[in-house]
Amino acid sequence: MLSIKRVPTVLSNYQEENAGEPLGCGRSCLGKCCLPASKLPVYAFKNDPRPKASSVGTDELPPDFFLNTLLLGQWEDRMNRGLFRYDVTACETKVIPGDHGFIAQLNEGRHLKKRPTEFRVDRVLQAFDPAKFNFTKVGQEEVLFRFEAAGGDEAHLFESDGNEGTKSPSVVAINVSPIEYGHVLLIPRVLDSLPQRIDQESFLLALRMASEAGSPYFRLGYNSLGAFATINHLHFQAYYLSVPFPVEKAPTAKIPTNQGRSKSGVTVSRLLNYPVRGLVYEGGKHLKDLADMVANSCIWLQSNNIPFNVLISDSGRRVFLFPQCYAEKQALGEVGQELLDTQVNPAVWEISGHMVLKRKKDYEEASEDYAWRLLAEVSLSEERFHEVKTYIFEAIGLVEPEEEMIHEEEEKGTPSNSSDPMHAPQFPEGCLILQ
Amino acid sequence: MVALTIPSIGRRAENTSPPSAVAEVMAGCSRRLIDQSLTARYSDWIAEALDEIQGCFLITDPGVAGHPIVFASHGFLAMSGYSREEVLGRNGRMFQGPATNRRSVLEIREAIREERTLQISLLNYRKDGTPHWILFHLFPVFGVDDGRVAHFVAVQVPIPRRSRSLSEARCGGARGRLFGACRNEVRSDCDLGCNLAADLFVDVDNRGLEAEESREASEQEKERASDAANSILSALTQYSKLTGRVVSSQRSRLAGISPLSSSLILSLGRIKQSFVLTDPQLPDMPIVYASDEFLSLTGYSRHEILGHNYEFLNGPDTEVEVLHQIRQSIQVECACTVRLLNYRKDGSLFWNLLHVSPVRNASGKVAFYVNVQIDENAKSDGLGLSPHMRQLGVVGAVKVAVRSLSLCAGPSRPSS
């Protein structure tokens, strides 16, 4: 039975410079000392990854249970308990007029303290450092529930008695500086202290969460190190926003492969008419097929030190992968001062089209042109993207037909090279025929 | 912030209707809602009038939870292979399948949310599981009196496979290449190939259908869609005059209360618990939305309470201090949880675990208050959830729905 406890307000604020040492372990943290004995509720999702519209039995959880009652409801509870640094719903937000529908939010409170950069930004893979801030130090009041696979056919919620003794628990915790309502962190196998790097099992867990939530407006995102992840402890972010992201609306073109659809049924397309070059993965007979394709692509990228961001969209049916190079450009002084002044670090949400702006002036003057220019800086160049894409395909076992090489040279109308960021290709609607 | 702990709930023998009877009544209600959806507005003769219109189309009602289909034309049933019973009351996504383009689904969802017309090619699935391409033409029909979307109409025109060489010209070749004057070329080619008058409904060759990324509709097909749309709109407009609840293809600009958008109503309709929304911007903070469960809990009908202040639930035995507490919380725009004695329409009493919370829209300002009721006596839903947790779930769901209000996407793409 979930009950309300009176808890002291805001103990852990993981964005603070001095995360501090846990005060012994009566702190009820997420470390090995406290978590196994905790009584956190466990949401156990069922094995069938694509839940069908079933008739509602008396004991079966209603379809909106996971997202509304459990996740959003518990989030609201933490709001009432004062655990967030500010009320994000009091932050003004708007859709920037234009064709793409970039979303801007004015949030002056989110970046009051400087983000600690506790690790190098030029290496995508770095070892976990227990001395630096990580999620085992977070207080349990910030955790909403555990999220794990059930043995059986039905999802159910139960209170853990600490005696499962099986796998390492995965938790869903609040983000105390939320971008939007319902902003949470999914931390797979928190006790295993995994560094921020993608592996197949964790990625599948993330897809399962998207699928379980069952709403196209609840998305998950991942930032690698070097692509503006701030904590080197494996985590995904998620939140709810009931408008489409610009990237979700962008047209795509399937990348033909020799096998037609890959054996697993997953198709890979590339984004068109979008400032950041990216790949879109969809389909798959099982969720795991999709998860593995994306995970293997990410594994190649991180092994080759290419920072990237991932957006899980459409309830886990579509996954966007963006290799990026902004941090490197920033370090080399190649980004214009005007863009730097807005202090927007283009992580997965920004790339998807949701920008949080700190200054009123930037918010009021936010234009589609600004958004496009900022994001165009993030993108790999066409040549580099093509190169990376080829390697990724090799890594995931897809082969493109030979004639692709010739057509690449002929492509002039597709998203421009980053050397010409002002040019935003706008083709009249009637002339766009997609393959 | 005022947050009271919930006192332990004792079971009392108050008047409550047994849950199963309620469920039955609800099921019966929804069937009635489907049946009455058209007749209440367009009179009993509308079905006949619609049956005379050629073409495949569906009519849906966004005011009913789940946005169900309330009418399916003969042509549609023949094309899809379903019977009327199998389709009425279901949501339109039942015709989507694994190869249906997800972006197209997104576009349809957004057109519904933004209450505008959309014409798009779509891969749908028949009852036997075979896929087929259609030109999907969606448009809203607005009630003149309240400005809300009364119904959505979805006209569907099958797009047959063109001859091989033509599809190659359009679909083959370099991916991502954008053609300049392509449209004109394609149009003239298509007219030549479109003498496929015979048997447009059956696309015998399904092989490779799912591999097609898209299939353009010809001008002929678009015309057929528009013609059917106009006929349907004309019939609906005409017959709506019989009941006085006139409709129009355009939303009339109303002074005074702007209605809740149909997308908000759709979102709220999915929340199966007792709650109301009140509008603090309007004088006397009236109720602007009430869930079905609220109506069954209190015994009132919707039209009796919309526009009224929430206080009709209070009575002589309701503690004044608690009411004061609620008012104070509202003053400072905070949430509160209280327990108070409330009255149903028939005068019977119940202990109401009430949670009141401000709900902000995209401007960051409070747009509504949500009041979530739990009858202390009601049988627990067996999920082991505290009532308060269920209440907060309602608040969360309402907050995300309202947050996107006034976050108007604007005309992102002109629909053709």
C-alpha cells in the first residue's frame, strides 16, 4: 500500500556543486547500503512488449495506470512535497511560429547554478567514478518507483519487501530541475554503477518504458558524454509534452538496403529537411529487435568516440539517433558568440526541437531561424554523416546497394553543409515527393 | 502549501450503488451515446440521408470518451470488410497496422487536436488483414451554438496501384532527391494510367504494398474525396437545422465563454475518475467540465451543473472551516486535500475526500482548478492504491493536458 510520508524537503539536489558526502547511511539513499532494504513500489511490466487493447479484467491495471496514476500522479505528489526547485508549469512556453514548430520555454530558474563539469567532454566513454556525484547518492524520496520486468503476463504494482534478491533494481526518479511536467530519470540497474554508455539490456528497458507509457507525447531521451550528459552514471530522461516535436514531423527517407527490410524487420531512414542530420529507426517484429539495432549503432559510436543523442518517440515505435559535434566545435571556438550567449547546450531535447531559454530577451525574440541556426551547428557535415552512417550500417549488419554512392554526389537539395548554416531549404509543398 | 494527511478510512453503511450495476449502466450509456450522437443533432433521418451518399466515409464524435466512430457508410464497410457492429464505438486507429506510416498517424492526430482539415495518403488494413492505400480526407464539423467540434468526418478514397512504369518513375531512383516541376509531370502521367475503373476496391496484388513508402493520390481521387466531403457536409448542415443544433464547416467566433477544445475534452474523457474543472477567470468560478464519474457519484446531469459554482455539493452539515481552507488555498494558488461532508442530488450524504489543485496552461498562469472527489465509502479498486494516489494521477493527467492548451502549433503545414 503506497502511503504518504512526511519528509523533510529537498535534501539532495544533484545539480549542486558540492553534492557532499551522504550523512552516514541513515540517509535512505540509493546505494547498496540502503536500496535493497527499501520499500519502494515496484512496477513490474509484463513480457509481451506490444500490449494489445485487451478487455479490462477486474484485477488488470487500467491502460493509463502507468503513465497517469503512477508516474504523473507520483510526480505531482513530489511537487506537493516541495521536492522540485521550481514549478515548471509556471514557466511560460510557446510554439515558435513557422513551418517546423520549435518549442521554446522561458525558464530562468533552471540554470541558477552552473552545471558542474566533472568529467572530460572529449571522451564519450569514461569510467564510473564513485567519488563524483552519481545517482546512488540520491535520496529515496526522489524515486517514484522501480521499473522491472515481471515474470508473467500481466503488469502489476507491488511494494518491494527487499527480499527479491534477484536482479539489480532499476528506478525511475524525479529530475529536481525539470524541463517539463513529469520529467523523470530512468536509471537502469542503479546499484551496478554503470557509466553513461548504452548497452542492449538498458536500451531495451528504455524502450519498454516508452511502450508502457503508451502515449506519443511521453518521450525518452539519452545524451552521451560529450553530447551534454552531465552525470556519468547511466540514465535516460523522460517527460511529457502534448505537442509533436519538430523532429517527429520532419520527413524521412528510407535508406535502401540489399535485404529490403532487415531480417529483424527494422527499417532505418534518414531525416530530411531538418537542421541536424540523423537516422530514424522503426519497425521490428519485437521491441527487442528495434532496441538491439539502435543499441548496436550507439555502441559503435561510443566505441569510436563520436558523441550522440537518442530520442525515443511514438511510444517506443520510432527512435532518432543524432551523432553530433557541438562540444568539439565549442571547444575549438567555432561557434558564434551570439549562439553561445543564449547558453543553450544542444542536448537531445533541444535537438528534437524543445529549447529551454534562460533569458527573457531570448525567449521573446526566439525565432525559427535562431533555432535552425543553433541546431545546424550541432549536426555532422554531410560527408562526415555519410561516413558515420556507412560504419554504423556495417556494425548492425545492413548493406546498402552500390548505386547509393553515385546518388550521394548528386544530392544538393538536402540539408545543407554546416558551413552554410543560414540556408534553410524550404521547398514548396507541392514539389516534395518522398521515396 | 496545505497538505493534510488522510485520516484512516472507516467503512460506513452509506448509500452507494454497487459497482457492477454502475459498470453496466455505463456500458449501456456509451452505446446510447453512439446511437444518439448523430440523431440528437441531425434528426432521425440523417442515417438515411447519409446512406444515399456514395463513397467510403466514417463519422466520429470527439465529445464521447475514446473518440468513437458513430457512423460508417456502406461503401466503407464494403471496402474494409467489417460489419457496422464491428466498427461503431471503436476508434479510427483500428484500421492502422504495422506498416502504416507513423508520421502520417502523427499528422492525423495533430489535425484532430488542432481541429482542422487534413488530406493525406495512408496505408490502412482491412478486416482480413490485407493492407491498402487510401486517400484520407478529414474535416471537422463545428456546432454553431457552442463552437465545439460536433463531429469529424473521414472520407476515404482507395488509391489503386498505378502501372509499373509509372510507379518506377515516381518511387524508384535516388532517395531523397527532390523534383522541381515533378508534380505536373506526375499528374499527366497519372491521368493516362488511371483508367483503372474496374474494381477499385480490391487491390489484388498486395505483395510489396507494405514496402511502398507512400502512394500519391491522383487529382481524380482528390476530387472524389472533396465531392464526397461536400455532400456529407451539406447533408449534415441541412439536417442539423431540423433540430436547431446547426453545424457549419467553420467555427463561429463566439463572444463570452470560449469552449474547451475538443482535444482537451478527449484527453479529459480518458480519465475514468470523478473530477471537475472550474474556471477561476470567470465570475463565480463555474464548472466547465465534469467527468461521467462525477455525474454518477453526485446524481446530477451534465447540463444541470456546467456553468454553476461547485458549491452545490455543500450543505448544512458541511464544515465551514474546511470550506474556508479550500478558499484560502485557492487564493494562494496552492493544492489542498480535505475531507468534507457532501450532498448528492437526492439529498443523501457522503464523505468526500476532495483534492483541489491549480492547473496552469502554457502561459504559466492558472487556467483551471481541478477538483477530484473520492467517495470514502466506495469499494476500493483492488489495486492496492491509496485514494490519494489515484487523485494525484488525475491531477497529473489534467495538468499535462491543459499545459499544451494555448500552445497553439499554428498552421505548421498547409493541408492540401
